[in-house]
Amino acid sequence: MEITKVIENEIKKASKYNLNTYPYKYIGSLENLTIYDFDEPALADVVKTAQEKYLEYRKTTLYQRTEILLNTTKLMEEHKETIAEIISYEAKKPVKFAMQEVERSIQTLKLSGIEASKLEGEYINLDVAANGGGRNAFTKYESLGVVYAMTPFNFPLNLVIHKVGPALAVGNSVIVKPSEKTPFSTYFLKYLLEQSGLPEGVMQVVTGDGEKVSDALLSHDEIKKLSFTGSVRVGEILKNKIGLRKLTLELGSTSPLYISKNVKKENIKDIAEQVVNGAFAYNGQACISTQKVFIDDEVFESVIEEIVKKTKQLQYGPLNDHTTDYSDLIDSQSQQRIIEWIKEAEQGGAEILTGGEIYKGSVKPTVITGTTEDMKICRQEIFGPVVVIENLKGRNITEILNDSSFGLNAGVFTSDFEEALQLSNDLDYGQVLINDVPTVRFDHMPYNGRRHSGYGTEGIKYAIKEMSQLKMVSLKYV
């Protein structure tokens, strides 16, 4: 299969709209590909098609929809290396991390079909009410209509499937706006779904400026649901525009971690390894990359020594080298912002223990301490290869972690069961992970953020409910 030709053919299906191309330069085997900048008339036609196709697709059986999804996973298995190459080049992701994303994506799509089969209603006893006798009643879940999905660059396949899989599984049509930096894995997913039997037009891909595209699409009442993963700033804008329609927002986080004095000393090296992986995998460009670590004084020196040592061992390299630990960041703007935040912290009295420098298209993995909460690297999501390590020095960890505008994932390492149970109840986060870094995510678990970290719940089982609507039917027989 000539992969670039397949993707190019998918993109060119929009050539009928006579659109301008969107100015973005790709790398590797994708460097000659271009995408379109969709305008309002083209987007209006996309919505019209999505609505027409929805009215047909919603009549398919759950069996038929599940078959499409599962057959697609088989094709994904056959083309794993090809898909990993697409992800690697468009997202500038080392191929070993790209392959991990492919494996997760296959599982996510499988789960979409499996979980949809479990979406069942219930029998309602209406005769509990004084005048409710003589009726049988039940509930059922139905599709919504057209779903609009917006996805970021960092997981260009798996985060798309987290939206597309549940939407298709329950009988919706879906319009996907991927990041203009990473559109090609979405186009290839569309191709594989249609090869597996998905009717053309049920899933459509649009590209261009995110704000303009969203303004145009959300002006159409046929859009019944928006699912967005991205920044807090954009999420707040979209929430103000969506009105009374369904909405899911998966936004940012500073992903804190607490390492208790109660950890077993023989586990410290392993904990440090997990911290380094959680902070620096894919250059820290994930919404749950471990960003802030608080360590009890009793174990602080031994833990931070291991973290710094392991961080210094990380290797920069080419994307296609399986030994590469970190590579270029997604773009030069991100590189410049991260360096500016590091320098701001350093000027404010923070100490850089390793890293903190530009290296080729990246920033060397950075461990920093002596920060204050007013610094950007502490109060904002850095989305880069930087981890803040601080000595707790007897302060209340619950108060520190809960005093945040974010509330997605928090991690705790402890060998004390009572402490683990207490913190799991006290920490005001959507997910509390005991003896794991906050970077851990399994694709079937609930995934919801509090405060500025999000709105609604993702995770396949939960997204399926948010992609559907509940109906009650009452049958009066006397």
C-alpha cells in the first residue's frame, strides 16, 4: 500500500469545494502532502451530508456497527507499522511511542464496539405512583445525530478514536476537525473504516483554522454534540458557543504527584523511573504528563537524586530510531515558550538540576526545584519536557494539591494503606492513582476533569452514554 497516495486521495475528495490549501509544512514521507482550508460554504455542505447520512446510518443494527469497528481494528493490526510511521512523522513522535499509540488505538476502537453492546435501558415500575398502575415502562438509549469532534496534535489517532468510536458505535455521524499539525492519521482512519463497511459520508474530516471552522459548524443546529480535547482557553470559548447542546471538554492539567515518606526504600529507584517516564515520554506533550512532584523530606534527597540521574540518561535521536527517548518538539513556538518559562523560573530563584537548554528542535529534559506557585511552570500546563520537584517539608499535601485551577489526574506513592485511602477521598481530582504516576491512563477507565480541566466524562463506556440520549416509553394496557 502506498500510504501517501491513500491519504492524498482521501484529502482530494474535498477538491470539489475549490478550497485554498492550509499553510503548514510536514516532514518525512509526508512532506509533499497538503490539506485544505475549509470555508463556510464547504462546511455547510459537510453538515448537510452528515445529517443526511445520519438519518440512514442510525437505522443500522448494533451488530452491523460493531462489525464495522471490529473489522477496522483488524485492518489496523495489518497496517500497524504504516500507521506508526504516519503518527511519528506528523506528530514528531519517536516511533516507539507512536507504536504504543497504535496499540492503544486498536484497543480503544475494539472497546467502542464491545461497550456499545452493554448500553441497555431498564424497566420502570410506574405503579409506585398512586395513579401509575396499568402501565409497563422502559428506557432505551438512542443516537444523537451529528457529532462534531475536535482533537489535538499529541495523540492524533487515539484521541480521535476516543470520539469517533463511541459516536459511530451508537449510530451517530461524525465530523472530525483534527489539529492542522496532525491530520493524516485521521484521514487514514477514515479510509480504513470505509474499507470495513462504514458508508461514505458518515465520518467526514475537515481542516483549517480551528476557530473559523468551529464558528461555521456550530452555527448549524444539526450539530447535536461537541467533543473537544485541547486547551482551557479554547474550551471556554467553545462552551460559550455551544448553547444547550451536549458538550464534552477534556482540557489541561498540571498533573501533580505526591511521594510519601511511607514508600518502601527498595522501591525508590522504580518510582524515580516512573516519574521520568511520566514527565518526559513524548517530550512531556500530554495533558497528563507528570509536571509537579512533591516529596516528603525524609525521602527527598534519595528520590530526587535518582530522578536527576535517570533524566540525564535520556537520549535525543531521530524519530525512526527505537532507542530515541526524546526528539524535536511539535514546533519552534512551543520550544521558545518552554524556554521562556524555564528562564522566568530561574530568574525568580528556582534551581535547574539538569536540562533547561535548547537542543536542536527540542528542549533538554529539565528537572527544576526551588519554585514558587506564582511561576508559570507551576500554575499553568507547560506541555513540554519539564518536571518541578519540591520538598514538602511537612506541609499539608491535600491543601497544596487541591489549591489548583486544574483537577484531572493526581498520583500518590505510599505503602501506607490508611494514607492511600485518606488521600483518595480528600484529593479533589477526577482520577486519583495510588502507586502510579498521574500520566497513567487506560482507555476504558472514566476520564473527567474538575475545575478548569474539563466538562463531562470520557473513557469509552462513559463517552458512549454522552454520545447518546435516553428515552422512556410507557405502555398503558388498562
